[in-house]
Amino acid sequence: MSSVIVIAPLVIASWPAITAAVTAAIGTMGFTMARAAAGTRVAASGSTLNRAEIEVEDSEILGATGVEQTIVVERSGVRAIFSRDARGALKVCMEGSNHSKAELQQIGEELLGRVTQQYAYHRIVTELKERNMTIVDEEVAENQTVKIRVKSF
């Protein structure tokens, strides 16, 4: 007997869990960690710095200990700044001078999709282990869909 479960995650986590998901996702997309800048980056050679902000629906990042936490990653002139907004939701601000706002929005949504997928994957694997289930097979399709076959005892 087999069944198929489709997961639509609610991202409710602490900042370290989000950091782990971001770190796992950026490696697969060619982004690298960058130092957090105190303010907005200035566009080079007088060009305009475009920005797009995207919020993860159904997310809640558990309260930080009084310090605003951000993760900054970069790839080919595009900077993504992950943070927790005033309501506690995960958001990313995409910045880049060589991309339109629509392109930044698309890149940001793809990046957030990968972060959400990594968060859900690690959460599911942890839950399976806690319930004494064994992962029999894992497969990642070309469209980045992850299939996990498990066996319970």
C-alpha cells in the first residue's frame, strides 16, 4: 500500500532554522553569503538600484532576542536580504542595478521557493526520524520536486 502526500509548509521557525534553510538553498542557486551592510548599497557608476520586497505567506519567525537579524546573499550583482518584518513574517528584499524590478521579483520568488522547500525538507526528515520511519529512496525531479519514499516499522 502506498500513498502520496503533498506538503504546503507553514514556515514557523526560529532564526537558526531559517539560516540553515537559506544556507542550503543558496548553494544550489549560485548565491554566496555576503557581509551585512549597514544601509542600502549604492549602485555603481550612477545607475539606479532597483528593489523588490517579497514576503513569505504563512510564515512566522519566532522572536529574536532584541537584535534585528538579517542574512545577506549575492549572485551576479543581485543582493538578497532576508529578514523578519515587524509582524514576524519572513521577507526578502532583492536589490540590483542591472535587473528590472520584475526580474528581481522573479529571482526573489525562486529563491524563497527554494528556501521554503529546504525548510520543509529538513522538517519532514526530522519528523520521520522522530517517528522511527526509514527513508527508502529520495528523488529530485528536473522541476525540483522532491519525492521521498519511506517505510514505517
